[in-house]
Amino acid sequence: MEDAQEMNTAYIQKCLASLELAYEHWKSIPPSDGMYDIFRAACVKEFELILEQSGKLPK
């Protein structure tokens, strides 16, 4: 039986921190503000990165 290798989760942790920060800013901005769409897009992109990376971790 092989020893389990440690997974490097540094990148996914960075993405999670970025998502949390973007989400906090997004919640505090009124929808009429131009930055609202920018922070919303940042949340979506970070979520996509997390989803992609989480699928690669077990491999």
C-alpha cells in the first residue's frame, strides 16, 4: 500500500481568499455602482478557478 501524498492546496487557498474578499466588496456596493459588475465577475471567476482546482487535487 502506497503512502498518501500531501496535496498542495496553496493555490486553492489563495483563490478562496480572493473569492471572500471580492464577495465582501460586492455585497457592500449598490447595484447602480459600476464596480458592482466588476466584483460580481470577480466572484464568478474565482468560483470557477476553485471548482477547476478542486477537481485536479485528488489526481
